[in-house]
Amino acid sequence: MNFRPCIDIHNGKVKQIVGGSLADEGNHAIDNYISDKGGAYYANLYKNKGLSGGHIILLNPAGSEYYEADVAVAKDALGAYRNGLMIGGGMNDANSTAFLDAGASHVIVTSYVFKNGEINFTNLDRMVSAVGKEHLVLDLSCRKKDDKYYIVTDRWQKFTDVTVSYDVMNMLASYCDEFLIHAVDVEGKANGIEENLVKIIAGSQSCPVTYAGGVGSYEDLRTLKELGHNKIDVTIGSALDLFGGSLDFDEILVICRE
């Protein structure tokens, strides 16, 4: 299991939020932690720890008054750790190459591909043509409804009709390099992982998968490691001491590398 660090940016600040609280109207979110440090600080920290494959997420939409401030923070991070971080949030075939040029190793895409409740294969093909499969991560972040996990878009606010399943993951793996999956219902709450979701994604080993959401204790991390057969990577935000939480950053790295 690899630890994948994160830099979430909202309203021009590096912060951690309760995932399900995000709303475009009023640029609203329930904040767990707002950092007084910029993106480059965290990028250099991750670089010095030898951690690659972390993700930057822009949490404001392109039309927001804060979007350009988010991008500035993100580009500071990308410049500090070139090819060490991925970026997501409003990515499409028109803007993605600019972020790769700025230093991102991959772009992370959800809403542009999952449109009108379904997989838009035209847009998916456009993304692959624009950046290459080797630079594309598909974000399958999901919320539970009727005992299934449905992919959600537009900063986790809209349900699609597409579920996270073995078949869907195996089919989409031919278009991308990795998957990133936030369990949105538990994201930012640090009160336990979505074990049933972990079991589903553990069954598809078609390409690397990073799980996020709910890790609030070292035992949660070990449970994830066991259920994922030590093959699912993990990111931790609000529970980490870097972001005001109780879990020691260095201890997390030890457990992941065991």
C-alpha cells in the first residue's frame, strides 16, 4: 500500500472539508481545517518524503470568483514538485494540457466524462487524445444510494446512473492509468471507511486504485490494507496531523510501508 498525499484547494486556500457539504452556491463548504500555508509548502514536504502520485483537487468551479486563486495555489505546488502530483477539478480536453505543462503528472477527470448521468465516451476519447492514457486518472468518487455506490459529479453534488462495480472499472481501465475513488459520504468525517466499497474496488485490479474517505484511526488504515489485499493505495486528509487531525504523518507512512 502506498500513501498518496493530497492538497485540496477551496476559496484560494489549502483546506480539508466535509465532502458531502460542498455546494457551488455561495462557494460553501463545512471546513475541517484551513491552512495558513500554500500549495508549494505541502508539495515540498511530500517531495522531501519521497511521496509521489498525490493529488491536488480544485474545489471551486471555473465560474467561481475563487477559481483563479485556486489555480494559482495549485500551480505553485506543481512547480515545486514537477511530475510528482496529479490535479483534478474541472479538467477537460481544452485545459488539461496546460496543467501538464505546469508540472502535473496526470489530470483527474470526473464531470467531463460522466455527463447527463452516463459515461460520455466521446468526451472520454477526447481526453485520451488530448493527454494520453498514461496521463489520465478517472475519478470514480461515489455516494451510496439503494445499497449501491453511484459515481457523483460536479464536485460530488450530482448522482449519475453509473455504479462503481467490477465490470465498470475493468471496462474503464483501458482508457486510463489509474482510478481515484472518494467515498463521499464518509469523506472528511474520520469515523471509519466504507468497507463494502473497498471490497468492490479490491476485486478489480485492472489498474492502480487510490481510496479516500473516512480513515480516522490507525486501525481503519490496517482494515483498509487487509480488505484491499495491500494493493489499494490510500489518501488521508482531515484525520492527518498535517491538517489538524490526530494521526501522525510519519506513523501513517510506516504502516503503509509495512
